[in-house]
Amino acid sequence: MVEELKNFQRWYDKDPVVSRCINILENIETREKHRTATFLTNEIILKQPYCSMLPEELYNLVMNEKRKRRWYDFDEILKIFMELLRHCPEASRKEIAVKAIKFLEAAAT
């Protein structure tokens, strides 16, 4: 059991760029989290597989998880962004993470 916990990785910890992005996002003010999530959600839904999905399908995908156990589950804007990011292809996830880091760094200056 202890060995299983040692080997456990959250979905976003598997890629160092995505992990850095999420770590930054988790530790900034709520207003900046929302601004970043909104901007990047628009970027994500223009990519496959989302661009060919109906709004109801997108909503069902991101709201599938009913339990509120993760830090982003308690905020609908962040939950939508994080779930879209989680379900997108790895290459797109990394591309969005890079854009998020650049967006956040630009906002900080």
C-alpha cells in the first residue's frame, strides 16, 4: 500500500511543463486563475477532439466527476479548464501549459 502511494502521480505530474503550469495556477490569486482559465479554455476548445463536440458533450465530459476532492473541483471555471486540459491529447496539453506559463508570466510583469 505504501509503495502504491509512492508511485502515484496525478495526471498533470507526468509532464514537468504541465506540472509547473498547474503548480503556478494553483498558487495565484483567484482572479488571475479565472482569467487564465477562461483565456485558455477558449484555446483548448478550438483543438481536437473538442472542436467537433457539441456543447452538451463538453459539459458532460467536464462535469462527469461529482466528488469534490481536488483543489479545482470547488470552482466551476477552474474545473472546466482542468478537465478539458486533462482529457486533451498530450501534445495539446503541453502546448496549452506553455501558453499558460507565458500568459501568467506576462501578467506578473
